[in-house]
Amino acid sequence: MLQKPWRRIGYSLLLLCLLASLYAYFVLDWQKQNDADSNFSHYQRARVVSKSVLLDESQSYYKEELVKVQLETGSNKGQRIEIKHSLPIQQQAFDLVVNTGDRVIVEFIMENGIKNYYISDFYRIPYFVILLGIFVIGLVIFGRCVGVKSLIGIGMVLFLLWHGFIAHALQSYFNIYVLTLLYCGLISLLILVLVGGFTKKTGAAVLGTWGGISIASVLSSLAIPFMHLSGIDTEEAITLKNSIPAIDFQGVLFASILIGALGAILDVAISIASAQFEIYATNSQLAWRELYRRGMNVGSDMMGAMANTLILAYVGGFMPSLLLLAGYKDLPLTHLLNTQGIMSELIRAIIGSIGLIYAIPLTAMISALLLCYNKAE
């Protein structure tokens, strides 16, 4: 086994390789795409230099501004261009009200050899990078070796999600149900082995996680068709349906339930297994029933907190829709709960919580049996 200093160096090198890969994939690929010229749409970063009002029809439907921006990427980097920017007055929620100094994304379209520019959106990546940096620094400083391994695990999760699950989910010849189970099984195995190594504790956590996910998958596959949930309950889903009609949207809903619950199930499984192994290390004379009972004592404390975490996470993500539906005061509560959008979120939270709840006794039982197996012999 590698000594701790060498192990830390190895994990640090893995983290550096991961960060370098992300930089090469996102930053260099972004620049390469923006430097290419073709008849398709392209995007470039720019900074707003000035703006002035061309037309202000306060009683009409729009206001037109002349916005001067300086390009920050692409073959025309440094060039200043003027863009006519229209703001629909009747749809203020979707306005892009830019001011001097703002960094924006500019879309250009080649039409008959002429570039037409449009302001597409604000450029938010630098602020995201700052928050991400605070997260990474805190995880490394306070988590040390475990924090570095957590970052590597996050990188693997996102890489396999994008290049493994999503890339294949778009192909109609892949069964999205099987693909979801394979992804959840592989991710849980990789993360737990990365954190705990090849130990009995890791084995117990993996089996407990797989058990919880299996229960959630069975309930999801039954609830979705019986409750007539189509999975097409958001604007993004409708857009995707129009673009790629062959996708199984009930399968997408199934995947969202399992992947959304996987993190919480992983958390309780590794926590219970770790607690039981620490208890056994202090008193190896415990019988498996006593060890199981103590694991359940730990699990019962986590059960309520983690179930609330799942439900609050889903409710928080669905808050605008809840507020919109609550505005219809004449509609009964049962009718609001029965709408497909609300019911889909409720099913996500409830089935995810069920998988979490049943993963607790499964993990506690498996850990107790693995620890006491040699003693029984």
C-alpha cells in the first residue's frame, strides 16, 4: 500500500489532470469554435462599451437601443461593433437590459457573406468560476485527502453523466431504463471505492446503495405508467420533444428520479457503514444483532434529516411553479396536487425518500453480517 505522502501526491496529480482536462475541454474548445467561420450561428464574448436609445415607444411593444460592444474572443477580438438591441416592453421578464461594462454573449449569423450580430445573453462564467473556486478551496483545505478524492469523484460523475448517460440517452436504440440503472450502479461503485478503497465497509455501502436504488427503480417503473405521467411537464421537455421526438420521456422521468435520489442514498449508506465499522473497532465482541441495532440507531437519526433534504431540494427547485399554481385561489388543493407538474415533483421526492429509507436497514444488515462473518465461523 502506498504511504500517505505518496498517496496525497497521487491524488493531487489526479486532480491536476482532471482540472487540465476540464480546461482543455471547455476553454480551448470554446475558443476553437469561436475562431471558426461558417454559415451557422456562432457566439463570442463581448463587453458593453456604451448604449443609447434609438426608439422609445412607451405605448407600443418594444424599445430599441443602439449598443456598442467590444469583442473579447474570436478572429475579430478587440473590434468594436454596434448592435440594434430591441426590448419587448410587454415581456419584461425576458428582457436583456444591458448597461455599460456588462459582459455579454454576442451571437453572429453569416447571411450572404455579412455578419449580423445579436445580444444573446449575459456572460456569467467568471462569477461561476469564483464560486467554484471557493468550493474547491474549502473542500481541499478542510477535507484534505478526502476532499481531493471528493473532487475527483465529482469530476467522474459529471464526465460519465455527459459522455456516458446523456450521450447514449439521446440515441433511440438504447433502453434508457437499463442505461439509468447501469449509470447509477457504476457511479456508486466508483465513488465509494474512491472514498473508502476496496474494503468490507465499501462493499456494505455499495450493496446498500444498490438495494435502495433497486427499490426506487421498481416503484418508479410502476408509478409512472399507473399515474399516467408523461414526463413532458416543463418548457424544456416540450422543446426537447419537438426536437427529438423519439426520446422516451417516461424513461427520462424515471432517470431523473433515480439520479436525483442517488446522492442522498450514497450519503446514508457510507455514513451507516462507517459508523458500524467504528463501533466494531472499539468493541469487536458485539454480536451481529447488536451491531445491526446500533447501525439502525444511527440510521434513524439520519432518516428524517435526509428525507427532508430530498423533499426541500425538490420543492426549492419547483418554487416558481408552486407560487404560480397557488395564485389560483379558486382551485381546490387536490386539483393543484393532481396536476402533472406538481405530481411529478412529489413522486420524485417520495420515491427518492423511499429508496433512502430502505437503504438504511439494508446497509446496516449487510455491514453487521460482513463484520461478524469470520466470528460466526
